[in-house]
Amino acid sequence: MGVEGIGARVARKEDKRFITGKGRYTDDMKVPGMHYAAFARSPHAHARIRSIDTSAAKAMPGVDGVLTGTELAADGIGNLICGWMIKSKDGTPMKMGAFPALARETVRFVGQPYAVVVAATQAQARDAAEAIVVDWEELPAVIDLNYAIKKGTLQLHPEAENNVIYDWELGDSKAADVAFAKAAHVTKLDLVNNRLVPNAMEPRAALGVYDTGDENYTLWTTSQNPHVARLVISAFYNVAPENKLRVIAPDVGGGFGSKIFIYPEEIVCLWASKKTGVPVKWVADRTEAFLTDAHGRDHITHAEMAFDADNKMLGLKVDTIANFGAYMSLFSSSVPTYLYATLLSGQYVIPAIHANVRAVYTNTSPVDAYRGAGRPEATFVMERLVETAARELGVSPAELRRKNFVRTFPYQTPVIMTYDAGDYEASLNAAMQAADYAGFGQRKLEAEKRGKLRGIGMSCYIEACGIAPSAAVGSLGAGVGLWESAEVRVNPIGTVEVLTGSHSHGQSHETTFAQLVSQRLGLPIENISIVHGDTDKVQFGMGTYGSRSGAVGMSAIFKALDKVEAKAKKIAAHLMEASEGDIEISNGEVRVAGTDKKLPWVSVALGAYTGHNLPAGMEPGLKEGAFYDPTNFTFPAGCYICEVEIDPQTGHTEIVQFVAADDFGKLINPMVVEGQVHGGIAQGVGQALMEACHYDTETGQLITASYNDYTMPRADDLPSFKVSTTETICPGNPLGMKGCGEAGAIGSPPAVINAITDALGDNSITMPATAEKVWRLAQKATMRQAAE
Amino acid sequence: MYETTYHRPKSLAEAASLFSSSGDATYISGGHTLLPTLKARLAQPANLIDLRHVPELKGLQVTGDTVTIGAATTHREVAMSADVKKAIPTLAALAGSIGDPAVRHLGTMGGSVANNDPAADYPAAVLALAATVSTNKRQIAADQYFTGLYSTSLEEGEILTKVAFKAPAQSGYAKFRNPASHYPMAGVFVAKHKDGSVRVAVTGAGNNGVFRWKAAEEALAKNFSADALKGLTVDKAGMMGDIHGSAEYRANLVAVMARRAMENLGKLTM
């Protein structure tokens, strides 16, 4: 490892601009003549639009135009798509209702846009949006998931009978039945995976510019994947052809999945720029973010796990209902299916698994991928089941897990996945040691003396990252390939630019990607720039989500570096009259192994560009590209242990210890990895203890639409985390990496809930475990103790 | 936010005359309730009159057993004042527990007391410390000042100028915070005054705003110790209920916070 190469704790290159306020976000972009968009949004959860009168709004000061769904349809702007086809178990395709960027006839959630005003100032646009008059016919709102699928409930889309989008299954239900028939013990649980609002620090924004001269379009947008945005906007929404559309995602302040999707506002800003003749900017306020960013999770699940007399797992049955909200968002269909049920083997050998998933429409905000996307839901099912089973069987949670761990690799689960490498016991042991698991009994007694209920809980998660290979995801219904591309440009004086299709919105790519180049070419990281987020600069790419940028994005860079290195060695061998095989590149020098012959790196780079003395037939230049399509998913795994103290009088839960032992394969920058784990755990703890999304079940109004009511975790809600890593090398990519961006959010919720249920001696609590819920169960526990 | 005209009067008289002459005006003094309301376009005053820079409203002084705080004094100034810390340590601690540092540097005592948010901290101190509220027109005793949710006996245009708190013999303040907003879900201020009387004021929990818990006062007047509160409860019928806590839960919190305030006299407990 060099001081700045792979494995070094290099300080983040991008932090200087972020912490000095020099970041450049979409809202910082200004173009001449720029005006502002305000969206008119539905105040109702469900209503028909009898008529829209925009005449008063059009007459307001500063207004360039007021556009509705009627104009949008007249211009042939396509409805929003869902990019992953899921078929129900009866073979029928998913039942997708139309999702126009501006609602024309019906609105189905509070906040759905039905018109846009473009005006000279933001205030003028908002004033005019309020002057649009709509004759609404209010319809009953369908909010509750169980109510939505009841026979006779109002149907929200004509396509989806009983509001069911698909009724899908994975695994072998007959095999599961056979396994359960011979079970010595069955553990059953009903679980709620609560709906979350993503809450990226930077709200979504878009700036659409139509250039009448060249008929080119430019879209600045808060996107995790600008190339996919360009592809989808061109291919499906008919706004602009691909060669006439440039999409730029500059600095983006957090995504967590919510900025993967192409939203109505981005499409409308681009289209409205052409319609009104001015560049159109829109920046969401926080209320719009709460109402319209795709939400996460929202499952209800019944799960059963069967054990034999020796406590070996025999089978698993899972029945899940997933709330999709009012419309299918871009990747919504894949989340509770191929990103969820495929992980239901956990870290364990389970011979028979069957999962059934129904996706359901309700009059709520659309739901899609959010940090972890399906994998936190799967982990919650598995790890709540295992911990509960251990308590029921009277064995230690660690021993029950040890008995059932997968120990030989590759391991084919009954639910598609082939685990390539792992050592689950190593993570378990590391976490238990870091947590002083053995000393817990003592700590519990000591806490009792202070009037506190102390509990400990464990979660051994596995997840799948770097979704791929493309042919495999294509066969499962994905509309895109999931490879990544890179281009490495060595400049004539030896500095390097890496163009990547990955997109950094908090992941530190400018540092870690540079570390890889530094490792390979022996250059300092300040000589290496990472270029991303602009479709006019970067050839193509699939963006950043699913913890894929290391395992997939850096693998593409790795391949491009192979080519650069090979060509550089040829040039160096030619210049030093040596054999190509003897050339070594290190510390900014190119050497002939075993001799004192050497050249500075810059001589090779410059030589490539002057072309004065190249090997016969070689093209000048030193610039290579590569596409990398992985051979398999990667499988990060680990063990999290949470310890809580509950104040039984108030129900307040304090997390007194949180330990994470993760196996992410090879690490590029351990400090960056720790940061990702910290953030993920904070979000997971938020889900477990605090973050609740409340809709009024009568009116469908989002009650938690501000930070006054939606509880985000704060620094003082969290302890100082004890994080460490174990390492098994991922065989599926050249760097041996697995991915670390989501693990914290995936592994932590069950650890927290297992700790709380341990402290309370009551397994019934649902997420978020708010103080009142905990207080009620603590009262019961106290009464139980008094009775004993 | 709708368009509004911002005024920064330099005297109390100017503030009052601006209000009466401008027709549609609202005072602002920190704005932690008003600004979010304006940003959400839920209010649209044509004029905003900022009281934070009116010299007559600034400053704090301790004379004898009275701590007088000017309306435009920030929470931070109260929290950091050595004089207040010495005279009524619980009051300084209460001010230091409001919101976060940014809020405490902008928010003012007068803004909080005039707004009378049912979950604000200051109203509990005003009631428990038998304070006298002064305005540009008169003086109002604490017991006559609070009249319900966001409602006080201040008349249209009347400006709260200062509040005189009585330094008690002993006091304590305990609160349980709303996890999202950090406003108290139940905050209980207990004070034993030098004349032997006891006041217990509850904020955050009551469905009609801050209130005195008379049963607790009587019990503590006989025996000023946490034990005196044993078994004492408030009726949940008078409590607020929302997504963060039912009326029953808030009733429990009131009892628990009252006990904790008594167990930790001279400081803030949360």
C-alpha cells in the first residue's frame, strides 16, 4: 500500500469545496434569462379534475406560461415508466396504471403535480400557481394497505383489480410445506417495515434549458445517474432526442436512492423551457421533498421459520404486502421482489424457502428504492425471526446462528443467489468480542440498580450489491444493463483524468477512484481528477446506487488502467530498448526491472502525444476506455450488535453501545468506509426508533410533512459506533471489493429491535419503537415482574 | 413566502406607531414560529415589525429577589448570564435548553412568551415563578396572562416589554422532549417561593396550553419533596394527544417530570 494507494486513509479531496461552501449544486447554476417554475399540486389524496381554469394565473405579473397535462399530452410527452417488468405467478405482467408527469383527469396523492407556472421570479410563479382554479370532485382516499386489497375497496387504477399490481412468488412452496410438516418447532412473526422519507440534505432540483439556435436541450438535475436520465427522457418521454440532450448532475447533496428516479418535475422543466422560450429552474422546498420524493420500505409481512429437533433450519415461508403508493416509480417493481426475496436465505442454510409478494396501490406518495432497497426489509424478516426463535428455543442467539451458517462457498440458495465468498462466523466473533457480549449480564444487573432495563440484540445481515451481470438481470425483467464504463486519459504531461459513469453524491469517488489510479501508476492523487455527472463528458454509465460504484465502477477503471499500462509499457520498452515484460511502473517512474534504467512517467506520457518516437504502427495518445460487466452480485455481510437502556418511566430508549463488524472484501479507503457505515447505521437507527411516516387514513394528508413531526436521528441520539471489518475477498471482480454504502442501513434495524424486545421481555413492538410504545410495554413488564 | 415589508424600529414608540399605522402588520421577535409559517405561505402579513433591535426591550437585571428580562433578550443571553445563573439557576438552564444554538442566538424571551406556544419552555417559568409581565401599556400577573393555545391577554398591537421573575427559594425544571421538534412534550417547573408558597407549572402537555398543577402544589406545600408527589396524577382528559404521544402518555410524563424536577432541584433535567 502506498501512502495514497489502496488501503490508505486518505482525507477526502472533495471536502475542501464542500466544507468551505464552494460546492456547485443544481440550484447554484444560473443561465442568462433564467426563469422559475412552480408546480400546482393536488391538495387531495384522491380526486377527479372536472376542469382547470388557468386564465387568472396567466394574467398574473411576470408569468411566461401556465401549462397543464392537456398541453403535455398534446405534445406527446410520454407517461412515466417503470423500468423492471415483474410478472405475477399466473404469468400476467404487472398491472401498471398511467402516470402522467402532470395529472390530467385524476390525482391520486397529496402533492401530485397537475400544472406548472413559469414566471420571472420564484414568488411570481408561486403566486400564479395559487391562482389556478380547479373544480375538484373529491373521491375517497385508500390509505391502509390491508384495506386497499380488500374486495370491494375503491379501485385506484382501472388496470389493477383490487389495487394489486402483481402477486409474485419466489422459491418452492411445496418444498416449504414438506419442510414445515416435519418441523419440531415453528417460529411465527408479523412484522411492519415502516415507511420512510429519504430526506437528502439537498432537495431535488432541475434546470431545463432549450437552445433555439441548435435545438439542443440541457438539463441540470439532482441525479444519481444522469445517463439513465438522458436515456429514459429521450426514449420514453419524447422530450428530446438523445443526441440533442445533455444531462448534467453536478454536486448532488445526498441521494439514498431517491435521486435515481426520473421525476415529473425534471421532464416538465425541460419541456416547459421549449414551450415558454426561457430556461426554467425549479428547486423543491422541504414540503415538496416530503410529499414527492419517492418514499422507502412500507411492507407488512407474515413470516414463519421451521426448525428440526436439533435447531437446524428446515424452511422459511414469507408473505409480504408492499405499498407502492399511488403510482409505480421507476424501479419500484424490483425492490420487494428481486432485491428482497432473493436475500431471504440470510447467512443460513435453509433447504426450502417460499416467498409471496403482493404489490399494492394506495393514495400515498410513490415508493421506490431507499438505501438498501429490499435488503433491509429481508434482513429485518430474517434477523427478527432468528432472534425470536433463539428465545423460543431457549438457546443463545449466537449459537443458533452458528449452527445454521453457510460455511462452504460458492453456496447456491433456494432463492436465485449464489453466495461467492464469506466467513460469517468471523464477523460474529469479531462483533461479540468488540461488544463484550459475555459481560452483558453484569451490565444488565448494574443497569437494573439504576432503574433501567438493559437489552442486547444481534443482527447478522447479508446483502447483494453490484446488481449484475447484465444478462442475468435482463432475464429477470430489468430494462437496462448494469455494467459500468470508464475512460482513463493520461495527459501529455502525465496527469490523469478518469471519466466514470458512476456518480458521487457523498460516496467520495473523487478520492477513492484517485487512490486506485495512484496505486496503479504511482502518481500522487492530486495529479488525478475524476470526471463524472455530465453526459457530454462521460461516454456512458449506469450511475450510483446499490453500493455498485466500487465493485462495478472501479472495476471498469481497473480494466481501462490495464490497457493504459500495457500501452505505456510498450512505449517505455521502445524508448529504453528493453523488453516490455521487464517494465515496471512505480512512484512516477518507469523502470526496467533489475537495471538502473528508468524514465520519468512524464516522458512516456509526452512521448505518446508527440508521437516522435513510438513503436512501429502504434497510434499516438494515451487514453483508454473499458466497459465492465460483473460475473455475479457481490455479497457484503456482517454482524451488528446493539445494546440499549430503557427508562421504564418514560419509555425513552438510549443506545448505549453499537458494534458493527462488516466484511466488505477489499477496502480502498477504510476511513471512507467507516463514514458510510456510520451514516447507514444512523439511518437504520432512525428507522428503528424514530422515523415514522403518518398519513391521515381518512383524508390521506401526510401528517409528518416537516421536521416538526418527522423525526430524524440527531447526533446525540447515537453512541460512538464501534466499527471494524473482517475480510474475505470477493472473487467476482478484479479488486475483490463487495460494497459498503448500504450495509449500515440494512443490518441495524433488527439489531436495535432485538435489543429493545430483549430489554422488555416482549416481542410485540413495531418500528419505530417510539417512547410511548416502549413505555406501554415497559409498564406491562414491570407488572409482570411484580406478579412474579 | 408572500411579499412582505420588513421594518426595524429603533424605539418602542416607533414600533407601536408602525403597527397602528401600517394596517396589516405582525411583530416578529426571533420568528421561530412565524418564519416557518410565512415560508409555508400560511400567513401573509403586509408588514413585519422586528422587535429584536428595540433598545427598551433589551437587557436583563437582577435586583433583590427579582430577575427582570427584557423582551428582546435572547435565550443565549439569559442562559449565559452569571446574574441569572446565581439568582435562578433553573431559569438560566431552561433558557439554555431551548432548541439548538442557532435558535438560542436568535430566539427571544419576549417572542416566546408573547407567542405562547403550548409546547414552549418559557411559559412554565413565567407561571411557576409568579412573574409579572410588562407591556407598553400595563403590567399583567402571570396567572392572568396566559389564556389558551397561542393566546394571551395581550391586546392587538400591545408589546410585551419585559418579564419580572420572582427568585424562588428552590426550583427545578424537568422536561421530556418531542423527538422531532425538541419542544417539550411535558415540561414541569416546580418552585418553592420565599413566602413558602409552591407553584407547579406544566407546559407541552395540556390541551389548553401551560397550566398550574394545583394538586401537586398543595402536596408540595405540605411536604416539599419528591415523595409528596407519589401516586399523584393529572387527568388525561386535559392532556394533548398527537402522533408523538397520547393524552394518557402525556399524563404519565407530567407525573414523572414533576418527580424528576423535585429530585433535581436547582437544575434542568431532560
